[in-house]
Amino acid sequence: AKGKAITTRKEVHRVQILDPATGTGTFLAEVIKQIAPKIQGVAPGMWSQYIERDLIPRLHGFELLMASYAMCHMKLDMMLAELGYRPTSTPPRLSVYLTNSLEEGEAANQTLPFAQWLSNEVRAANTIKRDMPIMCVIGNPPYLGEGGVSEGWIGTLMEDYKKEPGGAQKLQERNPKWLNDLYVKFIRMSSHLIEKNGEGVLGFITNHGYLDNPTFRGMRWHLLHTFDHIWVLDLHGNAKKKEVTPDGKPDKNVFDIQQGVSIIIAVKKRDGGAGLAEVMHGDLWGTRAAKYEALEDAGLTASVFERLESPAPQYPLVRRDFGAQGAYEQGFSIIDFFPLNGVGIITKRDNLCVQSDKGLAFQAALDIVKLEKGEFYRKYSLPEDVRDWRYEWATADILESGPTEDRVVPINYRVFDKRYCYYTGRARGFMGWPTTRVMRHMSVGGNLGLCFNRAIEERRDFADVFVFDGLIQHHSLS
């Protein structure tokens, strides 16, 4: 099918496919593998011509890392050759470009004096971002909780997710930083491309945290409002939450990671209705092999999928029993009962900031100003700096506060596990988030606090509440 013209005045195919974080090209290769037998079975003699005229112009990939980008080109070239492709003339270049997907497609007249080749890559990618009618976005975008502040073009798009359901009010979350996870940005960017096209399909496998985390309620509402039909297949396997199957057996991840994952397939129709999307939801539990087998056999009509209600105000994309919701809502919110509230201390560097005794806690503060940086990082097994913790900030915080032993105080690290920390109360200092607003009342002594989990992270009866005095660390209870 032929579609509308772009700025080059060339006709483009209506169906355009993009993997915005293509890596080594696994998803694009699979697209080719799905298409090849259908074309070769009908017109085998036209296969090479079809690739040049109809397949390569439809497939696009973006990648940020040079090594993965090079491997992607190599993999796709080898696959096409193995499938019998023989260039009919000068073969067209694969539409896989070295670029940052999360940057806006700017006008194609920019120049990068240090690398003309890279400039050409960016210009070609920007043409796709800006002008190509992308209908299908697929892939496995990266997960990175410390995804950094969303700025510029993607920051403007992300504002849609940082609002309460309905899109009118700013999200009432004191710390919505998990919305800056890279996979969330990729979902928003991909959704935008489909919205701009007016119709399309989004197919991603991602972190499954957005399905029910309260912070993501605006994102869920926006997805439900943007698309007409959504299939969600929760693959679970979250080692961080110690997930087990409903009958208590081990639940394994489909990847070699701790974070649970899920598949989303979202369809937007050009003539879709104005209401929220119809949602079909499924769960896969058990061993990795069992999940692979189920995925091989499953389609969108598989019995694993059942209609899901996603009611306000959270619009969850997980299955819940709402039978007791009426009685629950007759109660009062703990947030209303305790208007001064917040999360516990998020050190960002537990190995450094939390120690078993006062002497070690004070020594950690001394070491950051006395030791050479490399030696300091090795001693405390510190990873690279992140958005909320940097070596320079931590060093400045310690120097400005003394260092003095008076700053060493007890901290509730885990239940019945009191340790010690050097506490200045300064955010993005020696600690990432000391949550001074609440903890300044706990650090003086004589006050009690109620600690509870906003979401129950394990499939068991509710037992997540504790009374404490003094400072308390994030995730003390779970």
C-alpha cells in the first residue's frame, strides 16, 4: 500500500516499523524471519526485488552504542544473505542509524565538524523521527531506574505521564523520579510516534513495574486514553519482590535479570472511540522453560488472556479483587492521618553511608576527604556516580559539616537492625536523599514514627507496618 508523501516527495509504504533501541537487531531480524516465508512461498523469484523495494524501506532501527549498531548491520546483512537475497543492483542501505532515540528529530541541515559520517547518521535518523509515518514500534528498550531528569523534547512528552489521571492536575507525588526510567521514556516516545501517525501498534517487553506502581497511574491512564485495545502479559519473575507462583513454587524470570518483566501490545485505530482502551490481561508463572513454551504457542486470542477492568483512581493493569473496595474507601487515608510523611532515607550508597558501628561510620566520612578517589571507591565497592549521588557533592557535604563525630547517629537499617550513619540532612550530599522534611524530627530523639509499605511487594498477608524511633532507611521493612 502506498501512503502520503514526506519531505523528499517520495512515496512511502503505509506500514513503517521501528525498533527505537534495536541493540544488535534481534527484533528487526525476527520481523524479516516472519515475512520471508510468506513472500518466498508466493513469489520466490521476486524475493530479492521485494527486499529492496518493499522490505528495507519499511524497517528502521535506532541504536546509541557503536558496537551494537555495527553488530546489528552485520546480523541483518547475514540473515538476508542466508534467506537468499541477491542484490539486483546497488543494494539500498539498511535503515539502522546511530542516534539517540530520545532526542527530537531536528532539521536535517545540522553539521558536526568532528565527524561528517556521524552527522549523516543523525540527519538520516532525524528524517525518520520527524517525517516518517511510523505505524509499528517494537522492541525491548533498556531499563534504568536512574534514567536522569527528562529534559527537552522528551521532557515535554513525559509531562503527560507526570499528571494525575485525566491529564489536568500535576501528579501528587513528592518524588516521581521512577517515571524517569528509560523504558518509560521509550514507551512515551513510541506512543507519541503512533499518536502522530493516527494509528498503529506498540509492542514492547519491559520492566513490569508500571503495571501497578501508584506513581505510574498517570502513565497508565494516558496509555488507556491513547490506545483502543491493549494486551498485557505479565511474565513476573521478579526476584527483588521474591515472587512465587500462586501455589508457592519458584517463579523464574525469562531473562537473566532480577527485575520482573511484561509484554504490552497496544493498538490504536484511526477511527477508534473516545473512551478508555479495552484491556486483555494474562499472567505467566513458573519455570523459564514453561514460560518459553507458553509464549511459543500463545497469540492474542490465547486463553491466558481475560478481560481486565482498570478502574479509577489507579487504573491498574494487574488483576485485582475489587469486591471489598467500597468498604475500603469508607476508611480514611494514612496520608490524611499523618500529613507530615515521606519515604525513608535513600542513601544511594549503603556500602558507604551505613556502617555497623560509630567508628566505621565516622571513618567513612574521613575517608572521602583523605583517600585518593580511586582508592576510596575500591575500599567501599562503589559503582559509578548517578544522578542523585556524585563524589564531588558528597565530599563537599562532609567538608562543610566538619567532619565531626557529632554527626554520627543511629539509623534503622532493617527491622531490629540498628546501624550508624554520618547524617548532615543535606540532599545530594554524602547521602542521596536524607528526606530532611521528616527525618529532622526523628534525628532529635523523643519522637515516634509509623513505617508502612505503600504497596505490598510479596504475595502474602499484610504484615508491613512498624513503629520506630530515630532515623530510618528506605526499604527497612521490605
